[in-house]
Amino acid sequence: MQHRSVVEELRERCRRCRVVRLFDPWGSPLCTCPPKYSLHPYTGCSHLCLYCYATTYMGFRRSVPKKGFLEKLRRDLKWLDHRFVINMSTSSDPYPPEEAIHRLTRETLKLLLPAGYRVLITTKGSLVTRDTDLLLEGNAAVTITITTLDREVAAKMEPGAPSPRERLDAVEKLASEGVPVGVRIDPIVPGVNDDPGELRLLVREVFSAGARFIVTSTYKARPDNLSRMASAFPELKEAWRNLYRVRGRWMHGYWYLEEPLRIRLLEPVVSEASRLGMEYAVCREGFRNPRFLRARSCDGSHLVPLRVKPGGSRWPG
Ligand code: SF4
């Protein structure tokens, strides 16, 4: 109840904003994220992941900086509540290759972090390490998505994104410098990156690189992303049709796999993370079993430290 009234208040204030939004993944009741804002300096995404969920409304196209973004953001700030995390970004990537030229995400961090806002970066872009200096000075944490260690599979499924090795190196660099960092193993796609041994190895690799939190989820199909996936993996087209459209279930805008299969796909990640003493969560699976959430938040919001007070002075210590 209290959660709902907080969300309603944030939503009301966000109505006046031009670029900051209240995070609300199509109103899905399966989302367990704490209330937070979402912010996207870019529209479109040059990482061009075939399974991307956001392409239904943003299109399957390269990243373009939003016009007048920083000016609009400056005006939005007065409506924001410092207690809630700003997630950059939930449906595009803040570190596409274009960021090396435009530096829009960097400028955004320069605006938010010294003023004590709490920022959670979600990215596949290894360029995030360029901004370690800013991240270390503010209330900031990073989650990096790595779906597989297999370079060829990644290149096929996420053709515009850095290789798995580059992303692992980014995790290592951030963690070794002191930036709190988690990893998203998301999505796990049946037949593509679901080998249990490889998933366990991936968990061990990200743990060795310094990640202490993992969020994972199974691939939920939408008509546009399933058709892209089927074109790239024609040998799996019929199996996916059966698993998603015949045996699966349409829920909240996606075809979901049957629950026992989703549990089986997630099990290697969850059990290995648990064995290593990592925090972990699953994303939008709707499981009641508490075994699938062993972290203070499902999205990594809890990783964001409190270093700077609202307004800019530093917390002691
Ligand atoms: S990085 Fe994220 S937003 Fe960009 S294409 Fe991939 S899934 Fe979509």
C-alpha cells in the first residue's frame, strides 16, 4: 500500500519531466524492481541485440542522441526525489559506440553525481570504464550484461555490442577501482546460451572479475524479437514456436516458457551464484519461491552507495 502511494507520488511528479520517467515496464505485475526513475540519453540502440525487448516501440535502429537532452534534464531535476535511483538505461544503452563521440552519458553523470543523485548504470558497453573517475566520486553502481562467454554466439545475437571478453574486462576494471558492479546474465535463450556447464563457468568468471551480484532471466519472446531470432537461428525456429507459442503462455505482453523449463534454465546460474556466496535475483519470472531472490533488490539498486548527500556535500566516512 505504502509502496503504491510512493509510486503514485513519483508518477505525479514525473508527469512534469521531459526526459526522466518513472520506470514502469508496461505495468507488468511481475516486475519486482523497487520504485526508480529511468533515463535514456539516446534513442535507439547500436548494440542491435536480436532479442531486444525495447524495439517494439523504439525500433531496431542505431543510437541517436536525444535533442536538447541535457537542457531538458537540468529542468527535470527539480521534480526528482534524491532517495530513488535513476537507472540509465532500461530500454536503450547509455554506452553505445556513439558515446565515445557525443559524451552525452558522461555529461549526464557530471550533472547528477556531484548533486547527490543515485545512479544505476545498466549497459553492455565497455566504454563505461572511461567514466570510472565520475562513478567513484558519486552514488553510482554499474550492472554489465554478459549473456555468454562464447564470442561467436554473442556476435550473432548482439552484433553491435563489445565482445564477452571486453565486458568481463570492464567488470574487472570497475571492481578493482572500487565501483560496485553486478552482472546481468539476461536473457537465457533455450538452445542458444543455456548450456548448464557454460552458464556455471560464466558465473565463476564474473565472480573472479569482481562482480558480487547477478541478475538473470529467461528470454521472453515478443513477435518482433522472436522473428529476428528465428532468422538468425533458423534451426531453432520450430523448437521455439513449440516452446513459446504452443506450450508457453502469453503474459503481460510476452510469450513465457513453461515455468518448470524456466526454472531449469535458471538453475545453473542461481545454484553457482549461491555456492559462491554471491547475491542474486531473477527478473520478471513471477516465481514465489524465495530461493530465486537472494539480494536486497532484484535490479542492483542496492549496490548504489551513499557517498554524496543531496545538494553535494559528502557523507562522512
Ligand atoms: S543493449 Fe539493451 S537496449 Fe540495446 S539493443 Fe541490446 S537489449 Fe536492446
